[in-house]
Amino acid sequence: MQKKQIDLMGHIVAGFPSYEASLQSALGISLGGAKYLEVQFPFSDPNADGESIANACEISLQNGFNTKKGFAFIKELNSLLKEHQCTTKILIMTYANILYAYGIKEFLKEARKCEVFGLIVPDLSLDSDENLFALAKLEDIEPISLIAKNTPTQRMTKLCKKGGNFVYVVARNGITGDKTTMDEDLFSYINLVKKHCNKPIALGFGIQNKEQIQALRGIVPIVVVGSAFNRKIQSLQTNFKEELCCFTKELLS
């Protein structure tokens, strides 16, 4: 019996545990079959992130990572992807203060030069986004809306309309890292989102293994895996590309 198609969005913290290790990890995840990859520009107070990713952000910043290095990282990554004829689409994930400090228009223009596909800013409200969503679309960058369990249905529709070509649905309340249970409550929530949003769903927060991904095949078209990749990277000393490629293939097997 053929498995139902599901796409994977991976996630790495740029600069963790080092620039080169994160670059090779990103390449490995992409070569392993991820259709999308979130590259997180680290921030000192990442309020949506659990302990694993928050610690990775702290280490990256201690190593001197900054926004300019983030853009250089994506340019180099996209160059490597082209060399390997890999079509993984790169998204930047970061927090509003990073954009404000750099300048929203300048940030988006630089992202476009780096051939960024999309942008995820979890702490930036659509109602006070400093025109980010509209400006991103002008630069041909997909602004990805986030929908959570406490999002009213009318707002789901608004977020769906204003956002990019898919929506990021947060699988549970809280922060990243803890495992999400595949149960009727989750599936009912996904169905509610589908009733009020006609765009593909990328389901994230707490997706950690192939059994969870298997349970979501045919339910959502995209799953997001973040902390599990970060923990894998943290466990390694060498062979980041090879190990992350194998890990990604295992998740999708």
C-alpha cells in the first residue's frame, strides 16, 4: 500500500553549534528530503521556543551570530543546494525585534536577494505588523500566518486571507519541544482550521518522530519538525550533513 504524501519542514538555528556545523546540518536535512527548511535567526528572548532551541539560540549569539551573518548563511546554503540540485525552499524564522532593528523594508529586500521563500515571525501580530505582510508579498516572499488553538474562527479566516500560500498551525498551546499527542482533540482542531481556512496546513510544535508523521499522513500536507532536529544536531560532533540526511530520511520513511 502506497503511503499518502506528506511534506516535511525542517528547522535549524543558524550558527548552532557553529556556523559550519549548522550549514552542513541544513544541507543534510534538505538532501534528506525536506521540502522546506526554517532557518532561525537567533534572538535573546525567543518566547515561542522551548529549552532546546532557546539554548541553541544563546550559544549561537555567544558565538557572534547576527542578522548580517544570517543572510550570508542563507546565501551560502542556497548556493550549496543548487550545487546538489536540491529544491528545498528556505524560510527565515525569527522575532519582531530582529526585523525592527534591521529595518523591515531592508530586511525583506536582503531576504529577497538571498532567494528566501518565506518568513515566519511568531510574535508579530497581523493587526500591528508594520505592514510586514503586504511588504513581504511585494518582495515575492511568503509571509506565513500562525494559527493557534485559542485563535477565534473569524481571525483564522483573516489570517488565512492575509498570509502566504500555507498557514502554520500550532498543534498545542505552550512552547516548542514537548511531544504532541496524536488524538481526536488534535484532529478536531485541524478540521476546525480547515473549515475556516482554504490554504494548506503546516502542523508544528511537538512533532518528533516518524510515528507521529505517519499518523498525520492524509490529515495535513506539511509537518514541521524543529526540536527533534536541534537535539540531533546537539548530539553530534562530526558528520553533520550525513547524520542529518539519514535522520530526515528516517522521519519520512
